[in-house]
Amino acid sequence: MLREFPPPPRAAEFSELIKKRLEEVKNAGGTRETVTVDWNGQSLHVEVVDLPLNALYFNPSTHRIRAQRSHDSARDEKLDSDPWGSESQGYLKYLLQAEPANPSRRDTDFDKLKESLEQFGQNDPGLITHQGILVNGNTRAAALRESGTQSMRVGILPESFTWADINAVELSLQLRKDHRRDYSYINRLLAMEEQASLGRTPEAIAREFRIRTATYHQERWILSTIRDLIERSRSGGGVSLRLVDLEDDQEKLKELHRAYEKLVAADPDQAEVLKETRMAAIVLGFAKTDVRHIEEGFRKTYLDGVLPPGLSTAGVEEAAVTVPGLGVSAPGASSAVSAARALSDHILRAKAMSGTTFSEITEDEKRGAQGVVDEVKDAFDKAIDSAGRDARVRKRKQLAPARLADACANIDQCVVDLVQARASRSLDEEEFDEAVVKLRASIRKLAQQAGRGNPNPGDGVSWLLEAAAAEGPDGER
């Protein structure tokens, strides 16, 4: 959601400095540098000036590190209460230098940007408000500061700009295709959510992000599912999963949505079980190719039999829901859904506990939680391995019929091509005849294999055998 922050310290003083610099540029004559930004569907040309780098503030509302803020919950809270303090600004600088999916590690792309700035200088100006808040160029400012640069070229947004205007401009700049460093996946989802909170239609947001409206709805479903998981992972002491924990799972989450939508219309309960089970596997860190083996019936067929007794939820009963005002109960989620959610909650809380940096959580508690994670991951691994073997067997069984179906489609298309070639008198009769001779030989081979070990062939195979038997060994009747 859109968050508004108070002005930074000495904002009025800095605004006066900006006005003086703008006046100096105006009076200097000659060609003046400007930068163009998109704002409310219009092109806005703003003046560029040189300002002291240490006087600029990193933007606490920037979309670039919105999800990564949860990396350190204590510093994140401090950032909300004191965004302009040295501790909070230092945290923002740290996140701008870090890997989006693992803020504990320094991003190699940041080092490449720093090296480029040191070698070639600042090519494009940043963008700031009249109060000195960086709207575009936060990462460049962090790299320039680390290199010891004293000043930075920046465009100055109008003094009347609100936080809604600031976020809209930053978003429009980032979504241009020529930007070198895109938002991370979760930060794109958060940016879409913010735009929706401003009352913009799905169609308008999809156009701005250059995606289809259906894709926009998919992304909103994914973010809603992630937020639900985070809430369910909360346990004592405020420990929970973080948005950044799912930063690298974009394709797995998209495949989950497609599988869920395909199943939900036919069987809503099975769709929920599928979602719960796949999300548990994603949180446990399984690869995309492994998660794909979790399909309808996976839990009952493969997982339930290998879960440790302490994690079994076979006895979970169907939940009842009390109707407000009537004092009666109605059936809630099925026992299968309740069991799947109970197991997922257990996994989510253990995963959150094992990876927390909270000092209130003891090492014994972390080791116990990690033991649960390892145990259940081993069970999932065994179930996925069994499902994978069965899938490979099914694929082999289906391969021959699928290839024959493709051949039929090609023959049907050949009929159309033959009619068109004859109509235009462009058919090569000799080449066509040779192709038919090859087809005859292929059909005879197919008949030989189809008749082996099949004492009661169906209508299709019976016809094939009769057609092949009607010809002699040399292909003559």
C-alpha cells in the first residue's frame, strides 16, 4: 500500500539550495541539460543540476527493495519510524547493494555498476524531489558514495509533487525497456498492488506493466497466496516467513496458478489440496521440475504413506463453520483440505523458525525446527521420486498413441495439400508416389509390432492387421 513519509530534516533548507542551483543554471546561458519523465500520461521535462551526494536521501518507499526490507525485521521497523536517520539510511544502502533473493550476499550486478561508474562516470542523471529524496538513481547513488564521489547530477521534480506522484514517476521510469536493472519479481508484485490501491483498473495497470490483463490477475493471486502463507507461518515471538524468501520462485508460482485454475472448476477441494501441497514443496526448496510431479491425487497416492508419524494428519476431521446470527454450523473445508492445510502450517512455522535471525529464539529451538524441516523434506523427496517414476512410465505408455495421433494429423493436412496441389497442377506425382511407398512400409512395420502379444486386438488394431495381411510379402495383393 502507498505509504507517505514526513519531510527529511532540513528539507526547507535543501529546497532553497535547489532553487539557487536552478537559478544559476538558468542565468548561465548556453545549452541546459534536462531529463524527461512520464507523469499522468504526459512528458515532463525537468532541469538537471549538480548537488552534493551526501545531502541526498535514499527513498524509503522505492519499489526496488520493497520486499527485501523484511530481511531484518528490527531494522525494517526502524525504517518506518525514522526513515531519514543514519541507521535507516544505512540499511537502505545495504539492501541496494545486496542480492534481491538473498540480501545476506552482495550483488555482483551492483559491483559491475560501481565499476562502470568509476570507469565511465555518470551517463544518465538521477531524479530527486525538492526535499532531496532520490526518486530514480538510488542504486547509482549508493555506488557513487562507495566510490568516494562527492556530487551527483540529478533532475529536479516539481515542488508540488506528492508521494503518489513520486511513486508513479519512479514506476514509469523503471518500466521502460532500456533500464539496466529491473525490479525483482516480488517488488513488481508489490508495485502492482500499490497501483491497485490507488484505484487504477486492472486494464490500466496491465498496460503500464506491459502485460496482459490475465497475467495481472495471475500476479495478484500469487501475491495474495504468498501473503496468506506468511501470515500462517507466524509463531511465538513474531517469527514468520518473509516476502524475500519466495523471490526466486516466480516460475513455480506461475505454474501453480495455472494448475490450480485448471482444476478448481472441476474439483475445488482437490484444487486447494494441490495448492497447499505445491506451496509446501516450494517453501521447502524443491526445484521446478520436482514440483511439477505434484498433481491431483499426489498427497493420497504418494505423500501420506511416507510422512513421519509426528507429521501425519490423517485424523484431521472436516472443519465446521458457524453461520453468524443463526447459531448453526455448516460444513467447512473437507477433511482432505484441512489435512493439507494443517501439514502446510506445520511446515511453514518450522521453516520460519529455522531461518529466523530473532535473538529471542534459542539455538535449540532453531535446531528442533530444522529437524522438522529436514524430516518432512525427506518425505516429500521420496513421494516426488515415486511420482516421477510413475510419470515416466505413463509417458512411455502414452508415447506411441501420441505419435500415431500426430501422424494422423499430418495425413489430414496432406489431404488438403494434395487437393490444392492438384488444383494448381503443381503436384510432383513421382515424389508423391515414393512417399506413399514409404508410408506402406511403415504401416506394415506398425502392424507387425501392434499384433505381437495381443490375442484380443481392438477394432483399430484388427483393421491394421487385416490391411497388412491383404498384401503379400512383397507388398502385392
